[in-house]
Amino acid sequence: MSFDQLHSALQYHIVNSIGWPGLREVQEACIAPVLAGQNIIVQAQTAGGKTEAAFFPLISRMLTERWEPLSILYISPLRALINNQESRLRGYFQLVGHEAAPWHGDVPDGDKKRLRLSPPSCLLTTPESLEAMLIGVSTDKVRMFSNLQAVVIDEVHAFAGDDRGWHLMSVLSRLSVLAGRPLQRIGLSATVGNPQDLADWLNVGVSAPHPVIRPASAHPVVPEVQLDYVGSAANAAKVISLLHRGEKRLVFTDSRARAEEIGGLLRGLEVRAFVTHSSLSKDVRGQTERAFAEEKDCVIVATSALELGIDIGDLDRVIQIDAPTRVASFLQRMGRTGRRRGTVPNCLFLATEDTGLERAAGLMQLWESGYVEPVVPPPRPYHLLAQQVMALALQTGGLHRDDWKRWLAHVPGMLSLPAEDVDAIFHHLIEAKIFRDDHGLLWFDETGEKTFGRRHFMELVSVFTSLPVLEVLHGRSSIATLDQLSFAVDNGAAIQRGRPTILTLAARHWVVTEVDWKRRQVFVVPAKDDGRSRWAGGSQDISRPFAEAERAVLTGDAVNTRWSKRAVEKLTSLRETYAWIGADGVRGEIRSHQVEIWTFAGTRMNRLLAAQMDPTAEQSSFSHRSVLLKGSFTADAVMDLWSHACDAIESGVRIVATEQQADAIKFSDAVPVALRRQSIEHRLDPQPRAIERQLKLIVA
């Protein structure tokens, strides 16, 4: 029995202090590989015991091998998840006489000073907080990290799919150099379509086995999933208010504005409703989530901020307004339910519009087929290399030209960059006066000191660019932040109408009394009338498999037993509209002054097709399902454009990045324009590139 391999003190506390009669399957399965020092990915459903699967054998190693503090890192993509895990991990370590403590931007400076002097055995943190420690002057890096042995990365898939993954890998590589040893890496993930690829990415350059550990459930639970068509946000709120009364319901939306809209509508229906999303202040979010956790008959409306494993108490129901664009997101959200004995995971889709219904039906079909999206790290992270070179200069007090390779030896995205491109970045850093080369030692020059130097090093901590925002205040209490431009537009329109701006934030209405543009502050008082709030945001690319699933729903005749009567009736009507498209092949429809070509090839492919058929991008638009060209076309002209676009795609042509796109990259000043554009072009490239060449046209 694997449990017997754990340190005897830990065995005692698991049984007697925690009160567990035994371990779950995935927890048992992780003991031997973790005790052997292997790097693993632990994959199990939300609330499936992944945290204990990683930490119990690590604590056992810590006790048996007498690891000295700081020996273990817990890294999370969210501060809220750290705060959520803190009491659990602190309790486990205290049972065996050790300490676990958080470290992020909300932790008081006094606590951080104490932890610097006396590091805990386990530190709960984010990659950005680790970066701040590495490049700041307050932390003795050797003292802090020389005993480091292992790292647990929660929600590892949330890192790997974007630039935070490369940043995380870079920080871990640098910590490994400081520790003088390879760090044991354990990734935790609930939903990913390519877990072994994820394990390979996390452990690049490691010759030892790095398996994926997951339970083989003999009796999988069948979730309760339903799709209903309600036609509007107001109708969705009414259904939520009437359905499952007396239960705790979590409602997901895919925008902050929609979350506030639904929350406000529910309050108008006298439902005990809360709203949480990333733009609400820390205090408001904390109050909201604590209140929701303590109540029973209530609703909380959230964006993806609650998609990850933050504990908000026992949930009865998950309701999804329209649909997310990824199966993995759906699984994460549904996984918030079914945690109590005798309950099963559940999700009710409420479609408020035709496209929401089509997307939800397509997502359900993908899920039922067993498909989950693969996680693919973004290619060509040139700006991350520039960021890491500057960070290393601050960390080491000056960086020798080729020394970055030693610090980033286990970051495949960096080391695989073409040598001539790396040389171009260093040449640009010097030419732009970000660095100066003093006999081979690189340090900040005039421009670099003003932008990224010691007094401005926090710019180097985050790998994302944020738009300027206004803080919304009620008295001295911070409520939320709003995008500056969108508020200015709303405020200007309100002034023209001769009435004040009314905002909806945290599901409450607020009238604006004053705007201090210099301090970026908005002062509000409670209002009775309805308001609205806006945030900038772009739509996500939708994959080819997702688009093809929508096509199968719209052109098929099967009726899913999970669809409500209203959903069946609406989809039947929509199928009559799309019947001419057929189940396969590319169809085009020539109408007055436009032609629409239905490929169902996904956003990236259709973006590329639109660019080839209309290089000016003035007469075209695209979605994940089709390309729309404006103008008068003959059938021959359309066929010529289509043939040319297919030829170009097969030859390897890519999207040409605009100057605006190139400038939007964080640390853009530190990377040559050509490389910035190249990075964007590779990231927008559709994979696979296969396209059906045969186009069938009809004239409407």
C-alpha cells in the first residue's frame, strides 16, 4: 500500500488529526513517483484531491530528507486561489511542525520582512511575485532560495497556453540556478486535452520519466447537463429567479458587463444576488465571496474569475449564460458542483440569442464526443526574452552577453529562438539606449533607466499590458475599476442627455457625482435607476473543431435529449436557415453587394482567408464560421479569389501584423519591430493549415 511509504508522523496526522480513513486513488498513485523525485502532472477533476496528492508525499520527503526552509513553492495563477489554499496548506505543514505562508502583492510589508529573515518551509506565491523578489534589492536571493527543492504549480494549464507560461518557466529556471539543483516540478490540472504534451513542456531537458497521474474511475459520474433557449438577458434572469429556489447557484458569463447586467436584473427581481469579476476591488470581491459562501438561497454571477479552483462553499447549481468558447472552460465551471456525497456535477445553459444557442449546442456535442482542447504554448516569445534579459541585469547587477543562456537553460521557448533573432534583440537593446555594453557587461542606459531601471523595475514584473483605468470610489471605499475610454464615452453621452452617468457595479447602481481625471478617480453614491458599465475586451479565437461541431448541429437532424423543448424548436428553425450549407465542403452564397463563404474552419483560418481575398481589409469581415466580402461579385470572380487564397495558404503565407498590433506587445520598445510582427504572425497562424479547396457557389 502506497500510504505506508509516507513518513510515519504524516501517516499519524492524516488518520488522527485530519480524520481521513484513507486516501483517494489519485493520491495513492502519486506517492511513489513523488517520493522517487519524479516530475509529474496530476490530472483529476476539480475537488478531486490534487493538492494533497502533491503535498502529502512532498511533506514526507521534507521530513525524511530533513529539507531546510525554504524548500517548497506553491505557485498559482491567481492571488485569490492562494488565499483560498492558504489555510489548508498552513494546516498540513503545522501538523508536522513546519510553516507555510503566502507572498503576493496583498501581503503586508511587515509579514514579508519577517519571511525574509525566517523563510517558511512552503511559500505560496505567483510568478510575478517571485520575479519581484528576484529583481528587487530587499530579498537576499541566496538566503531565500538556496534550499529550494520542489515546486507545485496549480492550474498549470492556465499558464502554459499564454506568455505567463514562458515567464513561469524562466523564473523556475533562474530559481534552479540559485538553488544549485534541478527543482522537482509537479503540475496540477483538471482539464487539458494533451496532458503528456503539457508534462513534456514543463519538464523540457529532463531525461527522467515525467508521467501523467490520473485516476481510472471504473464508474464515471454522468453529469446533468441541459440547454434551454430563453431569448434575452431579462428572460435568463427571470428563469434563474424561479428555478432551484432555496439552492446556491453560480452563474457564469463571459464578460464583466454581462455579469453586472445579469446581477442587476436578479436584484431587480428581489433575488439575493452577488457579482464578482476581476475589475471589482479586492475588498468588494472578498466581501462578496465570503457572503456567498455563508448563505444558501442565493446566486453569484461571475466571469472566468471563479472558473479556477477557488472555494466559495458548497454549490448546488452551475448556470451558464450562452456558452464559453472552450470545452475546458465548461468542464472547469461544471466541476464546481457535485462535490458533496450524493450529488452530481451539473450545468444549465441559458441561451439569450441565436448565436449563444448555436455555440452551446456545438460545445455540448464536442464535450459528449470526449474532446478537450490541447494546450499549446505561444511561439516566438521575443518580448519575454527581452524582459528576462532586463530582469537578469537587475538581479545580477549587470549581465554578460551570453550569460542569459545559463540562467534560462530550461526554457525551450527562449533557447529555440533563431540565433540571428537573439542577436537582433541585443543589438536593438543597445541601439535604442536601453542597454549599454561596457566591455561585455550589459547595464541600463539612459532610455532603459527611465523606463525599466531600478526605480521602475515593477514594469518588468508583469508580462501583460493593461489599459489606463479609473478607480470608482464610494466615500473612501474602492468599488471597482473601469476602462478610462469607455467611461469617458458614457459620461459624455450622459452629459448631452442632461442627466448624470449611472453605473452598475457589484450588482448595485451608482450615480457619478465627480470625476477627477488627474487622479483617475470616479466618485459615486447609490442610485435607484438602472445603469451600465463597460470594459474594453476582445473576442477569443474559436477553434476549428468548435466551428465544425456547430456546423454538425446546424446541418444535422438529430435531437439531443439534453435540449429543452424551446431549444429544440429554435434549433429546428435555425436548421431550416442553414440547410443549404450541408454537412461538409465549403459553400458560398452570392447576394446583392456581398458574398459569404462558409468554411467552418475556425477564426484563425478565416482571418487568413479574409486577408488573402481582401488585402486592404476594408471590404471584408470574418468569424469562426465564414468570410464575408462586400461588393458586387460574379461567380468567376469569387472562384478566382478563392483559388488565389488557397494557393497562398498552401504556400505558407501568414497574416501581416499591423503596426498597432506590434506596438501593443508588452516591452515592445525592447524588441525590433520586425520581430514583434513576426511573433504576432506566428501566433495567429492557423494549425493545421489544411483547407478544402472545392467551393460550391449559389446565387441568392
